[in-house]
Amino acid sequence: MRLSVRTLALPAAALAAALSLTACQSSSDPDAAPAPTSASPRQTTAATPTTPATPATPTTTAPDPAPTTAPATTPATKPPKKTTAPTPADNGGNGDDTAPALTPCTAKNVKVVASKVSRPINHLALTVTNVGDRPCDAVGAPLVGFDQSQAPIRIVEESKPQAVVTLTPGESAYASLILTGEPGGDTHGMTVRTVKVNLTTDSMVTVPAPTGTYVDDGAAVSYWQRELADALQY
């Protein structure tokens, strides 16, 4: 009975040794096919080509504009208006609604004198002096006539000053009285005794003319000037 057990044991041992040797050979043989595994083969999904993303257009952030402070609105400084003397048509006003109202000199507050001058020849000087107690304005040019004449003589427009002459009490203004025109021709000259001076259209002063004052159709008068020399240059 013991002999049978040993006989069966030897083949079992030999079988185990044979299987062990076979396993070693299989693992060391490079040509041997790999043993199948129970794991499912990994399914490889081909990558779907993707459209390359369009690079974003770089946005340039404009720098914030420097804060500007709106300049305070200041009323524009207007240059001083040149107050020109009115023409004979508006001899009693200043012709400018924005200028200060004028106070014309009248027969009530001034004295007028017509006097001879040495130069230029054939000229008289008209002097108007404020004899009142308040300032007045020697407006424009005087409207001048002689004796019984009805129409005033010509006004020398180029003598218009930059501003009306304002006379404080005691101050004077001057106008040049041109007695004759160019020599020659029929100028209807005559010797006169009086000079009629219209300070405004409704205020006239009549003054004596210097002895021997001779005038003709070329007579003319300048605008009132602050200086006698300025008046006599016309």
C-alpha cells in the first residue's frame, strides 16, 4: 500500500517540474506570442482635427483722455469802442445805442468865439468853452453859416476825431473855419459880419466875425478838436 502512494507522487512531481520549465521558457522567449489578457483592448479614437482657433484680434485700449477742465466761460473783453462824432444829420446825438449818452454843449452852457489866426491863411478859429458847472460834449462838427445864409457850409469829413471831445467846466474845444476855396473861378465871394454856429440842430449861437472876414463858396469847417493845432491842420 505504501508503494502505490510513492509511485503516484513521482509523476505528479515530474509534471510540476515540467510545467515550471515551460513557463520559464515562455517568459524568456522574445518570439513567443504574448499571453492573452482578460482586459478589453483600449479603443483608440482618432482625434478629430480641430480648426485652429482664430487668434483674437488684440484690442487696443485707448488711453483715457486726459481730463480736460472746460475753461470757465468768461465774458469776452470788448475793446473800447471808438466814439466818433456824429455827422451833421445826427449832430445832436452819438449814433451808438451802446455808448454812454452824450450831454451836448449848447448855447446855455458854452461861449463861442471866432478869431483870426496867422497860419494857415484864410482861416478862422472857432473856440467853444464850457462856462457851465457840469461837463458837456462838443458833439460832431458845428453847422456854420454867415450873415443871412440859409445853408450851412461844407464839413471836412477827414477831420472827424476818434472820440467826442468832452469839456469839463472851463475847458475848450476848437474847430477850423476855412474861409475860401481854391483861388480863381467864380466863387461868389463876399465879406461877412457874423458867423452863425449851430452847436446842435436846435441850439445856435451867433458871434461877430473878425473885421474883413471874406468867404466864398469853398468855405468849410472841421469837427471839434481838443487841441487848436489839430483843428488848424485842415
